[in-house]
Amino acid sequence: MSPIRLLIVDDHPVMRDGLRGVFAGDAGFDVVGEAGDGAEAVRQAQRTDITVDVVLMDLRMPGTGGVEAILRLRELKHPARVLVLTTFDADRDVLPAIEAGATGYLLKDAPREELIRAVRAAHAGQPVLSPSVAGTLMGRLGAREPGALSPANWTCSGLSPPAPPTRPSPGNCMSARPPSRPT
């Protein structure tokens, strides 16, 4: 099985270095490029000498931000899956990224194992949402009713972004974090 080819996009060099370190020691991954903003990410993804499977995308960057870059990446002939990796979980950040076509949305406070699972799931085309992001979406949609699951217990929000028919259905949804068990 060939490794998952990653493009890391973040405006902070130390963050890119850290992410490269997470994946460098795992034969299942190959970091094929890095970019400091969305425009550079699109240029990297358009290169003919590399193939990108998954883009780890920050949202708020100088120049071209993450949402604009996601929109541009979706226009490519063979678009990579985009997993947003950011510190922001407010609906003003989450909704535009998902509507633009992100496969998943994870926060930077995720443990290493969760990030690795999320990249694998995104590569497989499975939507990935961190529990707090799923909670943000459900709160925005008014789904808080008695008996509703708490975000910590969800394996998936059940929502998927508007997408071409080749995207997986919500029934194939996967969380990067295993569901918690009641104590």
C-alpha cells in the first residue's frame, strides 16, 4: 500500500515543522510539500511532479486564507481531500470551511493519534469532525433537544457538506476520536 501523500499548510513555520515530525516517522505517510498560505497551497497542489492526497489546512493565514484555498483546490482536475486543522471552532469558521468542501475539521489541540486517524479517514473520503466542532454545528442547527447526544459521545455529526456524488454518504461517517463510554 502506498503512503498517504500530505501537503501541510500553515502560516507558522514551527507548526509545519511539528506536523512534519508527526508524520515523518510513519511509513504510512509522505509529506510531499508545505505552504505558508492558501495561494502557495494551490500552487503546490497543481505541481505535476507530486501528487497530493490530503491537505492539512489552517484557516486564518495572511494572504489567501484556508476557505479560499479550499474553494480553489476543489476546482483542480484531481482535488485532494482537505482536512482543516485550526484553533478556531466558532460557526463563522466551521461553516464556510465545510461549505467550501473540506472533508474534515479538526482542532490543533487534538492528540497525535487522533490527528493520524483523522488524516487516514479523510484520505478514505470519510467526513471527520472533532466533537467540539460537531457541537458547534448542532448548536447552530438548533438540534439541542432533550435526549440528544452530547458532542463527546458522537462518532459523527451525521452532516456532510454539499459535494459531488463521489463523496461518501453520512452513513459512512467516521470520527477521529473514538466515542466515550459512559462511566
